[in-house]
Amino acid sequence: MRTERPDAPAVVDAYADRVAAYVHIPFCRRLCPYCDFAVQVGGDLDGYVGALLVEIAADDPFARPLDAIYVGGGTPTSLAAVRLGEIVAALAERFGLAPDAEVSIEANPEDLDPGTAGDLREAGFNRISLGVQSLDPAVLRALGRAHDPDQAVAALAACRQAFPTVNADLIFGTPGDAGWESSVRGVLDSGIDHLSVYALTVERGTALSRAVASGAPAPDPDDQADAYLLAQSVAEAAGLVRYETSNYALPGYACAYNLITWAQGEYAAFGNGAHRHRGGVRSWNIRRVDRYVERLQTGASAVSNQEHLVGWDREVERVLLGLRRAAGVATGRAGAALLASPAGERLLAAGVIAADDHRLWVAQPLLGDEVAREVLALAPSEC
């Protein structure tokens, strides 16, 4: 039995020394109205895979093999399982794979049946994250999703048969959502070992933002807070442990890729719009698919820009990322500066944050954004 608790400080801190790779697949059948990711409907799939393989082959290996791979999108299952398997094999050849490496893929319920799930497992994936979002038909329509509740339940069952670990994504706070509790209980009843819950947000430039600007109802913060707390209660009653602001897992089933990123670990990244962190440098690729492919085909770099994180900036980022975890983060200079500041004293007195001799954590995750703002406002002279 797997007993590792994902909210234990020693467990989460160990991921700072592990490495990962992210692969972005930008293709979708349709664009969801709330999505602001670097995605598009259709395109030259073969050309894009070819560019990915070139980018992977040209990258420098880490000093150790990959502990996690995450293939996200978009909709990765826009590609056939055999092509996805080529990508995993290329990563394994270039970087090496740890014997217990987590290899995750995102998928949508309408694309998953037992045969497809089995094909993905044979392609090298041992973890799947299913974009269920809701089990309420009205909410699915409002979110522009292509599946219905029955398809979602069937896809979860197929995933449970094929994969050692299965996550379900849910979105809370859609205006008029009266079936949130049923959605949470429904996916947990399927036997998943990991649950991710995200608030519906209105991102600038999306169809949702235009609809809200034209008078459509926006998500209500109080309703979203209630939904968040309800999900936490139901998930924890089912034995899942909250280990990050939006993520719950049975002991031993936390997402390794996420834990690496939140521990300020290093990860490579491939594809349009993909972000990476290596050697204290964060860099990101150009967003447009056609330009990404063109650059790789002509031997140019796909990197659009980069940011060197040193000194105080790197320390602040370490605390910001670490505070997303239920286990929090080693106090360090930035944590000590926060606790000594008037804002930190106020947050501590209000029970929003908590601390001991060595560690700082957010005790009220609904107020995590407020804590993050205060960390960002700290001046280097306060350390």
C-alpha cells in the first residue's frame, strides 16, 4: 500500500531535486469559452510533432533522468497514441527516465474509451488527467464542453481499468451551477485517486470575457468560496488529502510533475507557448503554432523570451511557489521578512498564515492570493 502523505514537508521538499519535462499539444476540436491557453482548432499535426521531436533532440539532458513527464494541452489526444508514444520515446532517449517516473497525459472524456485508454497505456503513459469539469449537463453546455455526464463517467471507468493513477479536473463557480456537490461526489465515486478543482475565471480576450462584458453573469466570489470549501470537505471525507491549493490525492498519489514545479525544481518544456525552468532561468516559447514549427524547421530556437532569477527575486519565487502547498515552505529570508512585516503580523494574527520555528504555510487557502500579494510587496531591504 502507498502511504506517502503529499502534505508532509519532508515529502514535498524532496521534489526540489527532481527534474521533469512538459510537452504542449495545442490542438483542440473546439475552443472552450473560458480558455486563454496557446491552443487552436486543428492544424498540421504531423508537422507539429516533427518540430517537437527536433526541439527535444536539441535540448541538453539533466544530470539525472526525468522523474516526471507531463503532456498537456490543448487536447493531447488530438494525436494518435502511436505519435504520443514517439514523443515519450524521444524524451526517454534524450533525457533518460527514472525507473519510477510518472508519465502523465491530459485527455477529454469524449476521446476516451477502453481501447483508446489501453493504447495510451501502451504508449508509455502511467497517469491520466481527465477534463471532466462537471457532471451537470447545463454546466457542461455553459463551459462549451463536447462531452455529456454519461461519457465522463464511462471515460473515468475506462481510465481506472487502464492506468495506475487517474485524476479528474473539475471547474467550480459557473453561474447557476446547482450540481457542484453531485459532480464532486460523482467523480470520487468512480474510484479516482487524485482530484483537481479550479475556479472558473474570466480571462481577458476569451469568449467568456466578451460575454460577461455584454451582460452575461460573472462568477460570484462568495459562491466560489462555498464551492471550494464543499469540495474540500467531500474530498477529505473520501480519504484524499489536500496537498496544494487546488489539488487532492490519496496518500502516495500526488502529481510528481506538479510537486517538482512548486518546489522550484527544474523542468524542460517543448511546444508552442511552453514554459521551462533550468539553471535559474525561466524561458518560454513563442505562442503561435505556425511560427513555432517554422523556427524548428529552419534550425532556429523557439524561445521567445527569458528571465534570470537570482538573489532576492529567486527567494521570493521560492516562497510564492512553496506557499501553494499545504505543507508550506521553509521560512528562509523572504518568509522571515513576511513574518516580521506589518502585513505578515496581521495575516498571522488573523489565522490566514501559520508558522513554526522553521516553516511557513497558508492556513486559509482561499486567501492565498492575498498572501501572495504581500510576499511580492516585500522589499529586499526587509530581509
